[in-house]
Amino acid sequence: MPKGKFPFELQKSTIEVLNKVTHPSPVDISKDTIAADGDTIHENKVVILRHPKQQKIFKIAAIVEKYMRAFRDANDFTQINSPKLIAFPTEGGAELFEMEYFGRKAYLAQSPQFYKQMMVPVFERVYEIGKAYRAEKSNTSRHTTEILMLDMEMGFIDSFDDIIEMTENFVNYVIDKTREEAEKLLLDLGATKPLLMEKFPRISVEKLHELMKQETGEDYIGEKDLSPSEEKFICEYSAQHWGSDFVIVDGFPWSDAKFYHHQNRENSEIADRADLLFRGVEITTLTQREVHYDTLVAQIASQGLDPNHPGLKHYLDAFKYGMPAEGGFGLGVSRFVQKVI
């Protein structure tokens, strides 16, 4: 048997050319690594994706998505498919694709937020894996205009902790099953197994700001959200001191909440919201939702929005006719896969 890179030999008297290649390849994909700059790689993805390493990434992504669905299906979640052309922006802000829709304004969905909430009284637990659109410049590793999202929503919860617990179980299941099935693919890519715990470490925004200043000197005290450097810091700190690559940050200020968020009943200064961080970045935001119609209308108005807007009619109708205590999250699938690899 021949030795070297290819430990086999061809023993065929003829070779049939099925389709003669008439153009030279813009990049060499016969090597273990691709020797090309970023622009060349992006401009020639149609060829780059044929490289074995690139194939493995997509295979792992498919396995991850398979187990995301398997967990949801096993826990009585019903899959839904929500519209991607919507009449009212779910998240608002500048990250919005606006378009004309037969003489009216419409938007590309930033998330299926309204629809998954509307379906809770129907199925109690729902999920969707689908595209979302954010008008963010895709010139960093943190942002992209077209996102594959896993969104879930569950009703009849007793507290926000039910959302946290479901998320912890979900992440542990997906990581374990993916590592089990894709072990060789992950080893070939040099991936290390994430540090997992049954219950992830938790720290409030306020405590994280203080810890960041104490450990690094960077002062974010008083800021309503986390800086990218804080996300990176607390993940590294958690892995080193708490033995977990996942960490939950809670205690976000109510003054920065979305109109559909639930105000913490014990501390009115904070929302029932948390971010799940993994290896340096936020991968999902978890929130309990406000489900009382009058309160929700008041919160919409308090943020300078019009609760009588036609695009909110059917969403608000769902709360007129009874909505159980509920909450959920939206998770960026590609970012999750990136950090698993």
C-alpha cells in the first residue's frame, strides 16, 4: 500500500470525464489549509465550500440544528412558521429593513416575537427555526444582516426561572448530543468540549460592572447593557473560576426594557430578562413577557409607540382574550455553532 497523504491507489484501466473543467480554480482546495486572503475567500465561496474543512463545519451545523429540533419536539413544543413580511417592527431601532408593500409600509421581520407569543394560547409551547433580518453592517464577526434563529416560547410558567431552567436543559442536551454524534468532525477541526454545568453561573449586570472594574480597571458602572469586552471578560472568568463556558447575566434595568418585557415584581428597577453568554459573546436573550392587556398597552404608550397602530391589532387581541404567564428566547444558530466549533 502506498504511503503518504493518500494511502490508496487507483486500479482502474480507464477514467471517464463526466464534465470537463475549462476554467482554472481561483483557489487551491487540495491542501489542508486554504492559502488565500479574506477577500479572495469571500469572492470564491462557491469553490471554498468544497474544501473538506468547510464541509465539516456545515455538517456540524446540520447536526446541531437536528438536536435543537429533537429537544423541542421531545418537550412538547410545536413547530411554527411565522411571516417574514410584517406590519410593525418587533424590535424597532435603526436595525430595520423597511419596504413598500402595495402602497403601505412593511418590514422584514427582525424576529418572530409577536407571532410566537400569539401562538402560546394555541399550543402552550412553540418554536421556530427560521430567518430574521437586521440592518446591521456585516463587517464584524458579531453581526450579519440575515440570521438563522431558533425562537421558542412557553406558557404556563410559574416564574422567570422556568425559562432559565428550560434553556439550561436545552443547551446541555444539544452540546452533549452534538459532541456524541460529531466527535470526529469536531476533533478534525480542533474543537474543545465546552465546560458545562447543570446550572449555569449567574451574575447581575450591576455585579458584573463592579467585577469588571475590580479585575481590569475598565469602568462600565451605570451602563444599562454589557460592553463586548465585559462579555468576553465574564466568560473567561466563569471558565476559570466557576468551571463553566456558559454564564447567565440578569438584573437588566427596567428603563432599558422592551415594551413586551415583564417588570420584576420584587424589584421594579429591573426586568425579568437575562443574557446567556458563551465563549465571549451573547448567544440569546431570555425574557418573561408581560401578559396583562392593560399593562401591555400602557407599556407600549410609555415608549412613545401607538397601541392603536394597525400592525399591533392582532398581537394585542391575543392578550384581550386571555394569555398565560409565558416567556422565551431567540438564539442565533450560526453564532452558537461558531462557538461550539
